[in-house]
Amino acid sequence: MDTQRRWIGYDTIKLIVALILIILLLVLFLQGQWQAPGLAQAPAGASPDNPAAAAASTATPLPPADTAAAATATLPMPSATPLPVEPTATVLPPSPTATALAPTPTPAAAAKAEPTATPQAQAAAADCPKAQPARLTVGKQGRVLANLNLRKAAGMDQPVLLVSLPGSVVDVIGGPTCGPYQNSAYLWWNVKTKDGTTGWSAEASLSKNSYFLEPVQ
């Protein structure tokens, strides 16, 4: 009976020892799992009295130069945002302006500027070569250019009816008549004033290109 009890006690002790060993193995195994495999072990010289060694042991190692460059190259570069372009005023070239050309006188206008006498006046002027060329026309009007005597008949010795003032207009109703005077001659025209007075007036003076009357166009 005592032998059986001792055997049971011995088995109990072995069971307890086995359990303790199993617990120790579990603790060691768990400690091995908790330690990170990639963490660096503290250097042999690291201690609370050697902070430099501890800092060196905890410093993160820098990647190689080519690895850092490759990592930088793979990073996307931020694209520059284009600034808005300020609109500029477009300077337009000046448009060519039309140059007004002076109208050239037509033959008809030249003929009006320099009126020619009628065949009757030309015949009278041919008979009076010393007088100025005739420019008036019977049936037309003449404009007085200077104070002009209106005489009763053609001739410097005829009485004066009135004096026509510059700018007044008379109707040419007859003529011309040649009136020799000294070494030259006058061409006389039968004219009618606005008040109805009729008489004779010389067309031009004895000097060249000096006229008392001009045709009204």
C-alpha cells in the first residue's frame, strides 16, 4: 500500500516537472515570435552610459545612392500650371485712304472757260484787226468787270447814257461794230441793262488782254 502511494507521488512530481518544462518552452517560443526579425540587435558597446552608440544603433540606414535616385525618378513630377496669357491688342495696319485727284478739265470745260465768238463776231473782228479778240455772243449775257460807259451809239464821241458798275449783268442784243480809235480800235456791242436801257459799250480796252465785259457762262 505504501509502495503504491509513493509511486503515485513520484508520478505527480514528474507530471509537474513536465508541465513546467512545457511552460518554459512556450515562453521561449513566444519570446522568439515577439522579437521582429528585421530589427537590428543592439551593438555590443551600447549601454545607457554610451548614448552615441545607442543613437547609432537606432539610426535608420540610408539607402544606396542609385536606389535613392531610382526612387526619385519614379516619383511623378508636378506639372507646371500654365499662367493665363494676357490678351494683347492687335494693331491693325492703317487702311489706305483714297487720294482725291483734281479733275482734269475736259475739252468742253476748256471751251467754256475760253469762249469763242460767233462767226459774225469773228467776221467783225477780222475787219477790225487792231481790236482785242471778241468773246461775247449775241443772245447771251455779259458781266461788267469795271466802270463802263453805256453810250448812245458806237464811238468814243457818242454821248454817255449811264455808267454800268462792276458785277452788273447786261444782255447782248447786237454787234459787234469796229470803232477805230487813235492807233488801235474798239469792238462795240449793243447791250441792254436790267432797267431796260439800251446802248453801246466797248468790250475791251486798247491794251492787250484787258477786257471791260466777259461772257456769262
